[in-house]
Amino acid sequence: MAIMPHCVVCGFDSGADVAGSVEFADYNPGWQDPSIDGNPVIGWSNSLGVTAPDGVGLFCREHLKAARKLRRLRSDEAVALMSAGGHQHWREQLRSFFGRP
């Protein structure tokens, strides 16, 4: 059974569909699918738990806009900001992350 695409922030808590993906600062445009002796590796995932290159996250409609605004951060930093203390307050989290009131 294949793992379905999921929002890396909420995991589709609201029953939403994947709305899009975001390439963050740690994305490598030269990335290639993993393979062993030319055979594709099955069942791999990136550090965010999705089958996509490192630095790419999948997001539901509710989180896609916020993720795009954080694309200059590393993927793990952006998702942590959106997840910490509830994703509703990501702007306040971002301000505190950069030391601004």
C-alpha cells in the first residue's frame, strides 16, 4: 500500500487535499531520484516524510500560502515555525524567530 501525499504541517487534519509544493532554501535543483545500480529505490522519503527531494514540502490549501512566504528558510525550520504552538500563529512565530516584536 502506497503512502498518500500529505501536508507536512497538519497531515490533513482537516481532511484537505494537497494544494501544492514549496521548494525551500535547502532544495537542490540537481537532485536525482535515489537508485541502486540504476534501479529506482522504492519507499524512500525526504526529511519531512514525503516522497520528494530534500527541501521540498507538500502542503494543504490552509498551509500553502504561509509555506510560500517562508520559502527562504530551510524546510525543517519553516515547518517547525508553522507547527510550533499551532499553525494559526505562524506570523508571530516568524517575528520571534527573527527577534522582532
